[in-house]
Amino acid sequence: MKIVKRDGRTVDYDPLKIHLAINKANQEVEESKRLSDKYIDKIVQYIESLGKKRILVEDIQDIIEEKLMEYKKYELAKCYIIYRHNRALIRKSNNTDENILGIIKSQNKRLVGDSYKKNCAIAALQRDIVAGEISKDITKRVLLPEKIISAHEEGLIYFHDMDYFIHSIFNACYVNIEDMLNNGTVMNGITIESPKSFQVACNVTTQILSQVASGQYGATTINVSKLSPYLKKSYLKIKKKLTKLYKDKISPELMEELIEERTQTELSNGVQTLLYQTNTLMTSTGKPPFVTLVLHLDKDDPLIDLSAKIINKIIDLFKVGILDEDGSFIKYQYPKLVYILSDNNDINKKYGYITENLLNTINEIDGLTIISEPKMKELFGSVYGPLNNNMFLSPYKENGEYKVDGRFITGMVSINLTSACIDANYAIDKFFKILEDRLELSKDALLCRYRSLLNVSSDVSPIHWQYGGITRIATNEKIDNYLKNGYSNLVLGYSGLEECANAMDNENKLAIKTKILHFINEKIKSWNKENEIVITLYNNLDIGSYFIKKDYERFGIIKNLTDKESYDNDHYIDLNNYENQTILQDMSLGGYTLKIKKEDLTVENLSIIKKNIWYVEVE
């Protein structure tokens, strides 16, 4: 028999450890109330008679408590429970201490994201991870209900905000960059006035993104068309200067050529600043801000020609890349790009050259998302990009107009669909009963996150609350109104949909996946009606490895389930054979992730996407 420890390690069963644990409790009671070796042997024999190949250490301890009560050793049972509780407290303290020391010595890379493992010796990054470990420790011991912590530890759900739960900050936001540039902002007590040129606007934008990212713990998104007024300012400024210098000295044609040439230089310098500083500026977490740029040509944009030039220049610079520490050109890690297909940038339309440029640059762009403007407007009334991969805000109107800038994600909890499937022994009816219980648990966890931010004042992050990142409210004013009624969202993520459906009914897995997603969406709709908060659904692609590790600890190796590195939520579309395949696409925001291969990104396939699919990710 193998014993599964709390940290996932597997060790050989040793009956002497049971004797030692009970005898330590024996020392705390009078001799007449102790358990004899004869009865301890009976407990050992009972455990061994279960015939298990693997057993959790917690299950052994539960059996010991039950047997002590059965033998009417009530005072001894109480001592054993106290002993067990004290050991748990010591263990939690030791785990946190060990984790922190391991981080500082650059030995514990498990706690560092894959992108930063090579930099885990950097003090600024260590500081953020250490703070996260302390937050998790306090959150687990004091702040969250035991049922949520237990579910998180077992891998039934994942409480994403654990690292930052003790802080009054949120996850990710769509920065209100238009307001901050037009009306100025304040950083570190210094007033930043509205920029007078495009390059300065790009520089200020990256400073804002860095400051905003330092006051939260997730992604930031902006629409680059908000920068077009500053390209116009540069154009007018250059025109005024050159006209003053060369009026009546050169032909109007040459004058316009000079103005255009210098404006192009300003454009190139500004976009280069934006991309360069996005990759080189560090936030308080010791990492660059996770930035997404939305590339959208809105037909109602009065400066659409300038927006087109900015978007095309961004793509041009992605084609070149950025120099690494060895002086070699590499792909940009940030920002992530979201390209919105519209009637304006069809290949045969006025701005089709941008789409053609994108297709020619696709191999140099990682993390590209494509959105169909007509399809998204049909489904949701408005068009905008995600905050992180496929994490979308819900549609929201303010004064009758759709609003996205200044909105944010409060927090996130993810649910492990595969563990529910295994616990149900692959029976569909039983699975949905278990799923319902775990969804309710997930809702309770999300509400804990929501309540933790109630009564928080704007002073917690002035760049967000007082100087325009989210809004502009007074010093010490509560942020409560921005947590309610859909202005911000809580997010329910899920993982393991593919494996779950495949294990329950491989021949009809498409129908099973559809049924599961609709079941979850109906639950979310009912929650949103009951509460003053809005929850959206998110296909979480990053949590599959955590869940599969926990399921392996609980269930061992199960073929096609726990015998790989991560659960898979992706659905790849064969756009070359689109009409002959059935595509699952739940039409709730973030409900499902559709992916295509870079080599499938052709003019013809873009037309298919624009007509039929509201968004896809390109790999």
C-alpha cells in the first residue's frame, strides 16, 4: 500500500507511524483513558483490510478518529483531533517558510510562471512571489471558508486570486486611455498633461500601462485608435512648422511631401516607443505589463485614415521584431494583438492593404486573436477585444451607449470538469449532479472575492480610481458602485471539457460538450439575476496542468485523462473543410475557444471567419 501525502508525494505505508501518532495523543490523557497497543493494532489491521493500493494520509487520520470514537475513547479522540489540528498549523507554516526560502535561493521554480523561470533569481520578481506566498498562507488559514480551501487543495476548483486576496486590488482592466490622454493624469504625485504629439502620447501610454499594471495583477487592454488624435496633432504641428519655414519657397506638392515624410517618421518613432517600452518597462511585480492592443477600424471613427496608419505600422514593426540580450532579432513577447475584421479592411476594400500585411507577417506574431466585427455585433451589440486570451467582458451600456473602456475583471475561479466526471464514474446524470454542486461552490468562491472589495476606497490605487484608469472619483470615495450591475465582471473559468465529454460518451462528445456548456451558462444566467454582480464564462487554457496534477494525486493514472501534462479545452477548426464539419460554438462570451493554425490564415478563410465565427485564436 502507498500513502499519498498532502504535497502529492507517494511514500510506502508504515504501520509504526499510526502507533506513534496515537501514542502521542495517549500522553495527553490519564492512563485509564488511553488506547492499548492491542486496540491500536486493531486500527492498523482495519486499515490494511481495506485492500487499497493507494490511500490519502487524511483518510487514514479520519479512520483513526472514527475508531477512537467507536472504542468510546472520547477524550483521547479530542486530544488526537487537537494534535492533528496543531500539526496542520505547523505544516502550513513550514510549507510557507520552505516555499519562501526556496524562492529566495532560486530553488523553487514551481511557483514561478513558465515565462519567468529563467529570471527567478531577480529580486523584484522574488518579492512579488514571496508576497503571493504570504497572501496564500493567510487566505487559506484565515480569510476563506474551509470548504473553498479544501476544494481548491483537492483540485475541484481553483481560486485564482489567492496570491493577492489580502490586497484590495482586482484582476485585469480595459484602460480608459482616451480619458487619461485627453484630460491628463497623475503618476507618483506628478501631473501628466495631455500630450501635444504622437510620440509623446505613445510614451505616456506605456507609462500609464506600467502604472496601471502595478496596481492590479492581470492584463491591460487598449484600443490603438485612441492614439490617432495625437498623430493628427503631430501632423498639424509639423505642417505649421514647415509652412512657416518654407512658405513661398517650395511648391505645394513638395511641401506636402515633406510634411508626410516627417509625419511618417513621427509615426514610426511613436509606435516603436510603444512596442519597445511595452517589453522593457517593469511593473511592481518585476515583470512587464501584460498588454493587449486592439486593432480596430471603426467606420464611425473620424480619424480612420490615421488609425489605419497606426495599425499598419504596428504590424510592420512586428515583422522586424526586437533585439534580445545577444543582439539577435526575436519575436515580440508583448503586446498581444487583436485584429478585428470589418467591411473596411476586406482585401478588396480601402484598408485591405492592412489585412494583406497581417497575412504576410503572421509567422512573426504570436498570440493573435481575430474577431469578426459583424458577427460579434450581431451576437452582443458591440465589438471589442478580450482582456486576456479569450477573457471577454460582458456587454454593458452607460447612458444608452455601449461602454468597454474603464471596465475590469474583479476576480476568477475555475472549475475542474474532469474531476467531476471521474467522481461520477463517467455516468452522465450523476456528473451533472456533481457539476451543479461544484458550480454552487464556485459561485460562493466568486462572491467571496466580490465581498472582499466592498467598502474599499479609491485611495487603494489612485491611478485606477482617481486619475482615470477606471474612473475619476474623489479621495476616500468607495468603489462599490463599480463592482455591481455589470460594470465589472467576475469570471468563471473551466478546464477539461474535451477529456470529460470524451470519457463519458466519445461517439457523442460534441453533443455532450454543448450540453455541459449550456448547463453552465444557464446557471450563470440564474446567478446574475439573483445577485447584483455579473459573472461571465471563460475557457481557461492555463489551469489544465494544475487540475491534472491534482487528479493524478486523487485517482492515479487513468488512460486518456491523467496520463498527460494538461487538460485540453481547444477546438481547432479546419477552415479548408469548413462546410463539411460540425463546429461547436457556444455563443456566450468566452464560452468556447476556437483555434486555427497560422498556415490556415488565408484571404478565403478570413472571409469564412468574418461571416460565421465571432472570434478565433491563431497558433
